[in-house]
Amino acid sequence: MFYIHCPYCDEHREEEEFHPRGQAHLARPADPENCSDEEWGDYLFFRDNARGIYHELWVHSIGCRKFFNITRNTASYEILETYRMGERPAVTAESLADKQKQSGVQAADAGWQTVGARPETVALNESSESRSRVNKEESV
């Protein structure tokens, strides 16, 4: 169990008091009457499913019953911030990437995640990856 900070109550409460309501900061079509069925369907049904920094809409259903936003890392379940409706997030994927560059943290572009890994683990992963590539080429 974890605790979530409600920006309206200004308290940390148990997660059972809150319910997620989906992706935050969705732009409603400017003219719903004249938009295409595809545009309206995209707005109603399709959401990003990002791995990493994600902004979500939550409601404090057992407390103040107000909606607010959470910035959360979907890979680690870490809640980075909570903020009221109408406010802009202070933490974004771009701002975290800039901070990581400044602190010297590197992120792998593709393949195995090697940041912070021991050198022998990296070498083992690279050699097993090259063996699997050779095996695939031989089987063709």
C-alpha cells in the first residue's frame, strides 16, 4: 500500500481512498458537432499507454471528492507529484531527461538496459544477444 497526497485536502491518505480516472490533459475537439467520427472516436476511446512518466486524472472519492492530477512513473509506480485541476505539471519526461543529463545519468536507446549494471552483466547480455543473432541467421 502507498499513500497519495491530495492537493485539496493537503494530506497523505491511503490509496484505497482514491480512484484513477485515466489520462490527464486530454484536449477535447474544439467543435464536436463538426468533427469526423474518427476524431471523436480517438478523443473518447484512445489513450496513450506510455512506459515512464505519465500524467493521470484521479479522484479522492472517499475524501473531498475532488479531481486532481498525478504525475507517475509507470515503470516504477513512483508518484512524482500531485497537482490541482487546471495547473500545469512541474515534472515531465523532458524535464526529468534534462535533469538526468545534468547529473550524468545515461539512458540506453534500445536493447538491453545497461545503465548502472555491472560490467560483467553487460558483457554477458551482449554475448548472449550476439549468439541468438547468429543462431537465427544459421537457421534461415
